[in-house]
Amino acid sequence: MINQPKLNLACGEKTKEGYCNIDKAPLEGVDAVMDLLDFPWPIESNSAEKIICEHFVEHIPHDLSCRQLLNAIRKGLKDPIIDERDGLFIFMDEVYRILKPEGYIDITSPYYSSETMWRDPTHCRAITNVTFFYFNKMWRHRSGLDHYETKSDFNVEVRKYELYDDMAVKEENVKTKGMRFNINVVANIVVRLTKY
């Protein structure tokens, strides 16, 4: 079982010193090899203080039930429990489980209006500045979405919009208008979710 305060999930080749670097592939610098779509993770509950997850959540399929069934068969489980919720909800509940109270995850993802989001055929979902509010209990309640099945309750903060180089040098009013009405202005969004 992993019990580390700092985790770098789906790190690929971007390992970070001082973090437990986790990826599905046994690449150089990876400390723990695991499939982040196979739940539950072998990580202690309430153990992580800081998590980084860059360019992974957009790859999470909406439906993980077939994958869960295959993993159960491989493990020889006779009566597997299949979680039929959207894959991002399952993933975020697992993040919520392993974070300590006041711990946080920084997620970087291509922005929904970016070519970067749509050119990769392995991307399964688009991320907006509102996507992660679905993991805030008060926001779900105010939006009439209490029926969404999730245990997650995060404070959500959009930390940064990473702009394409040609837009980054423009005046603020041009950037703001461009972000709202044009494509290929924001390349990536960085969001911090802090566990209540």
C-alpha cells in the first residue's frame, strides 16, 4: 500500500522529485506502476497532502463497466461489484478518498475550446471552467444536482488559463473577450480541488 504525502498521478515521463510518481507504464523514474482506471487504488485513505495530475482526466472514459468486469475476471472475482457511474466521478471519489482533509489535487487539462482537446483521438471528455464544480456539494445542491452519486466535496479554484503563445502577449481585454468567444485562445486549464 502506498502511503506518501505527495503523488504525481499518470506522470508518464514527467516525473517530479519529492513525489511518488505513478503511471501505468514502467518508465524510468516511475515509483509505482498502476492502472488509475482500476479501482480501488492501492493507496492508503487520507494519506496524500498534494497530488498533481497533468493531462490525464480528459482520457478517462465515461463508461468503465466493461473494463471493471474484465479486471474482475482477471483477478478471479466471482461476484464483482461494477460501478456504473461516469468514469470521472469514480476517479474523483478515489482522489477524495486518498486525500487528507485540506489536501489538494492540481489538475491540468486541455481546455474545451482548444484544438489540443479535440485533435487527440484518445481524449474522451472536454473540460471547462465549470466541470469540477460537479464535485462541490454546495454547488451540486444549488444546481439541483443532489442526485449525482458522488462522495466528493472539494473547494474548486481555477488557478490558471494557459494561453496559446500568440494570445498571451495581447492586452487583457482582448484576452478576456477571446477566451469567451474564440477557439484556440486557451490551451490548458489548471484547477485546484481542495478536500473539505
